[in-house]
Amino acid sequence: MNLRFLPCVFFILLLVTACSQSSVYNKNETVFRVGDQPEWAAPDWNDQGWGKRIGLVTEGKMYWSRTKINILKAPESLHPYGIQLDVYGEYEVFWDGVLIGQNGNPGQEAILQPEGKMWASFSIPTHLTEEGEHLLAIRSSLYYFPDHYGIYGLKMDNYDDLLNDRLIESSYMHLFAGAFLIASFYFLFLFLSNKKEYATLIFSISCFLFFALILAEFMKAYVPIHYSLHVVRLQIIGTLMLGISFLIPFYFSMQFPFPKRKLLLTIYAGVLLFIFLSKPNHVFELTANNMALSMWLFSFGIVVFGVYKRMKGARLVLLTFLISVPIGFVTPFNKSLFAGFSLILLGMFYLLSLRIKEQRLAYENSLVQSTRLRLELLKKNIQPHFLMNTLTSLIDWVEESPKKGVLFIEALAKEFDLFNQVENQKLIPITQEIALCRTHLEIMEYRKEINYSWQEEGIDDKQKVPPAILHTLLENGITHSLPLKDNSIKFKLIYEANSHYRCYTFLTFAAVVERTTNNSEEGTGLKYIKARLTESYHSKWDLTSEPTNHGWKNTIKIYSKGT
Amino acid sequence: MNILIVEDESRIAKRIERMTRDIFGDALQSLTHISTLPEALVFIEKNSLDLVLLDLNLNGADGFDLLTTVVSESFHTIVISANKDQAIAAFEYGVLDFVPKPFNRDRLEQAFNRVSTKEKTENNKIKLLAIKKRGRIQLIPIEDVLYIKGAGVYTELFLADGKKELHDKSLEKLEQLLSPTFERIHKSYLVKISEVNGVIVESGSKYMAELKNGILIPIGRTKYKDIKAKWI
């Protein structure tokens, strides 16, 4: 079980090491000014009058930003520093007045095609990275998002590391995503082979959405995304989050069913949609955060309910939920999201494996049970009480009245033949079952010398029943009955059907023997009938057995829908 | 001979009846057929019988209930049953014979011979003796019985714990069932051989068997030679 968490532990370690690097610089506040003058790139330009905020920078107008950066440690030789920027717009980058790079065509956005990318890295000449204060100036235009001025992310490090770290991080995450993609396919195929198991489908979709989420989040490392398309990416991430945030509690609600499930799920879906659509101040991270939090809280509630009800697997899943909390506090949002999600998905995976194991066991049991029932059916004709008594009577008939003896043998042969025909079937036509009963009566008439009669009412020839269940009732009826005064015993089978159920009523008209002791033989007979009914109709049946003033009454009800 | 047939299969009952009449001939005084358990119990209580032929599966009821009752009675019981696997248990309860179905006249006659010739079972299978005590049947393990004393038509069972119980069967019938574990050392005594410590010769050529617990039981003069040959 512990092994299942190993990948997670690795992942967490990776995150922790990634976050704990010491910085080689510190950054002062950025100031802005609308306009465009080449001198603004100079490190010694007086930017006293510049503002920390400017209004909208509409129609692709130019604006500049200036940021003072203190380099704490000069780079090692041959390892120049670089700077990584997360900035909206198309821009040129100046370092200490020197142009070190260009991202798109600032000022010409309205005329030219969009060019450049959201995340760009620029190498800084070594001679400009001595210890001390330096100036980063950006000449920029913001045609598509006039209010998104400013620097959203800035990172300075060895230029090679800047490039490599992101690729390494994203390659790890893609490996991770690949695992979920495979899981998604695997469980999809599992679902396709057994379409009743919606939990596997939900899990498959969750895994796929998670795969897509990782891709959408980390593709920025290698796919150049123009800033005008960035919102599209965020919307995709938000939608994926919405899906996952709904499916995970939905999945748990299937595994740990709770009262008023539909109502609560609908309310929850409403809450999620509200969060998704309201988009507080267009801060996508906040939306995602709120959805993740709602997902966590609702799922946690379900799992706690599962633990309370002592449902299988609930404790371990609860543990994964609890572990995901400290991860959420320790790591930055986008990382904790993935760590937390993957933990929860592992919990779901664990549950699914439990269910699959249960199903396999149930299936194996059903196979064993079917074999057992088949043997029991076969045994009916060779169990000594039937066979030896029959043979003894038969010998007597042959000795005393050979012609009748032959008829007796023929009846016996017919019953054996009928048993052979139905022996390996789970359901047989009712007509065959009735034929079995009639032959049995014929045999018993020779043995017991009682006038047995058989009546039917409303039999639907198209119906099927498990083999030998009526035959077993008949056997019980014969065993536990004494003939009426005219030396007769009558059996009657009545069939009724409506939209809710089909019902066989089996009546015995006889003097019933008082059942003084607990009766093991009848017990096994009824057990056989119950097992056969369960095999074919699961729990959708009812069997009653009771004395009446004319003898005995059995009813077998088979329901059309679940009870 | 007064015989009761307890059998719920009419054809088989007729067969037994026919053969029994044939075998016993004039020696048969009465022959009754009953097909249910309660009726059989009532009949046994009210009538004096010499032999009961019993089927163990009556209308699905457990025949061992009836069996414990009949074996506690004074008459012998022969079980005629389809279930051979009940044979061992039946012998443990002390039936004289077990005739498996299907049977023929020879097999039935062989069983009847045991009754009329007082042939010993020699099977050593009996484990229990059923006694009637305060209207209930109590089963006494054979291993608890030390010796048995004839008392008219009844017998007295002397047990290892010093208690004494009455049994309805005669000493002859018990001898038939309990041989060879028990030996008839006197016309009134049946002793478990494994309990005998030795033989004491008293004055007047009286022979006594000494049991492990010190009890002395007389040995019949006529039996002494046989016993001496067997034991010494």
C-alpha cells in the first residue's frame, strides 16, 4: 500500500527542492510612464515623477517601465545571468541602457501580426552583471489587454538554468501527465467492457481531465503563447478545473453513497458554476483556488461520512485528503493543486482497485455457486433416498407385475432424460419444468401408490424458470403430505403476471404431516430454490412457504424492477 | 412373532410385508404397517412387539428421533433404509441389523435369522444404550457401562460412576447387541471384558470375576470353562 504513495513523495520532494533555491538578486519597485523616449532606458535617468500605477494604455500606445535590481553576487565566468519575464504585451528589454532583447514588435501591434510570447528569457552580457544596482527598463505596448501593464513575473538566474529548469520541471510533469493518460485509457477500456461500472468511467474522465490540466499548465515552457491568447489558456484551465472539481466528489458520492445524494450534488454543481462564472476581478487563480477548495471540502465531507459508516476503503482515502492539506500550505498554489489532486486521484484509484477486487471475488463465488447448483441438480436423481427407494419399488413391480414395471422404467427414463437436458442451464422453459414435475409424479405414483394429480392455471409457455425449482417444491409436497381420504394428493400451479412482477403459486391439496422436528431435507430444498433464484434474478424475488387449511402453499414472485 | 413395519413408501411396505409373511409363516402372530412417525410411536406404546422394521426417512422427518425411542424398548429393531451412510449411526444406537435398499428376500431373511437364532451381531459397533428415564430417552455411552445384571424381563446397567439404570431389553437381547465387548459370565450377568481384573476361586469351587474397581461378580459353573479358555 505504501508503494502507491511513492510517486507522490518524489513529486513533493521535487517541488520542495525547486522552491528552496537562494536568490542571487533582489528587486525594487517598478515605476511606469506612458510615452516613448529612448533616454528612458538609461540607468541614471531621473524617474522620480514616474508612477507606480498608470491608467489604461489603449490603442497600442507605448509605455515604459523601470525596475532597479540589486545583483547580490556576480555570475561565475562563462555562466552569464539571464532574466525571465512574465509580462503582457510586446516589448523591448534594456539592461543598464543596453538593449538585450526583443519580444514582438512594440508599438506596431495594430499593424503587424501578433508576435512574441508571454514567458521570455533574455541573456544579460556578463560585464553588466557586477554586484550592485542595475536597471531593467522595458519599452512596451499593450494593444490587446490595455489594463494588464506591469511585470507579472521576474526571475534572474544563470541563463542556462533559467531555460533548463523550466524544461526539466515540465518534463517531470509531463511524465506524470502520461501516467494519468494511460490510467485514463485503461479505465476507459475497462468501462467499455463493462458498461454498468460508471465509477470506472468517472475515474477515467477525471484522469484525462487531470492529464489535460497538467498539459495546459505546463505547455507554456515550450509552446510560445502570445499574450493575447493567454486568457484563452487560463479559461481552458478553469474549465478543466470545473470538470475535475465536480467529478471527484461525484465519484466519491458513488463509492460512499449518502442520503439526499442528488440534491446535494446539484447544489454543489450550482456552487461550482457560480464560482466559475463569477470570476472575481478576472483573477483566474482565485477562481481555480475556490473551486479546488469547494471540491476538497465537499469530497472531505463525503469521505468522512464514509468513514463514519465504516465503508470499505474510506479511512485510507480520508488519509489522502488529510495529507493534501499540509501540502497545500507548504507549496505554492499551482504546485499544491497538482500534488493535492494526484493524491486524491490515487485515493480514488485505491477505491476502484478495492471495488474491482470485490467484483472479482463475487464473480469467482458466483462461478463456484453455479457449479454447486449444477451438482445439486444432478444429485437429485442419484441421491440415495430417491434412487434406492425407486429401485426397490421397481424391483417389486418387476417381480410382481412386469408390464407395469416396464412402464415404471419408462417414466424413470423420461425423468432422467429431462434432467440431462436441463442440467447445465440456468433458465429453462416453464413447459420443460412442468414436464419434469409430471414425470416425477408418475414415478412417485408407482412408489407410493397414491393418486397424484397435477393442475395448471394461466401458464405462459414463453416464460422461463430456473431448473428444478418447481420440481423441488413438488418433492417437498410429496414428502410432507399424506393422502386425503380418497387416497389422492393434488398439486396446482398458478401463474400470474403484471407490470411489477411474475408470480408462481404452487398449491398442495393434502393432509399435511405435522412438522415436528427441524427439517434438514426441506431446508436444503428451499436453499436450492433460493440459490437458483438469486443466481438468475439477484435480489429481485420473493419466496413464501406456508400451511393452508387445504395443505400447503408456496409462492415465487419475480419482480420486474429492483425492490 | 409380533412385527411392526414403519415405512412411508407404500410399494416397499407391501414388499416387506409379503416377504415377512413368507419367511415367518405360521410363527407370525401379527404384522402391522404404519407410515407415519406419530402413529408409530403411539402403536409402540400400546402394543407388545417382538420386532420393528424401521425406515429412517419418514415423510422427510429425521428417523433418528424415532430410532432412539425404539432402541430403548424391549424389542429388537432392524433398519431398512435407502441411506447406507446411516448404517454406522444406526448400529451405534443398537439396532440388530441394517438392511440397505434395494433388498431382496435373502437379505431380509438373513436379518430375521438374527432375531430367531439369537445370533450375536459380532460387529462391535454399538456405542450407546438408550434408556427410558422419567418419560424421556437418555443415551448412555457403552464405555460407561461396567456390567449388566438380568432382572426378570428387564436389565440393570451398572455404570462407572456407581449409578444403576434400568433397560427394557432382556439380557439375551443385550448380549446379542453387545458381544463381543461384553461376555455372558453367568446366567444373570453380562460383563465388559476389559473391566475384568482377574478370576478369584472361592471355597466350594465358586468362581468370581473381580472388576478393576473391586466388585466381584459370580461366574456360572458352566461358563467357567469357556471363560478360562478365552482369558487364560
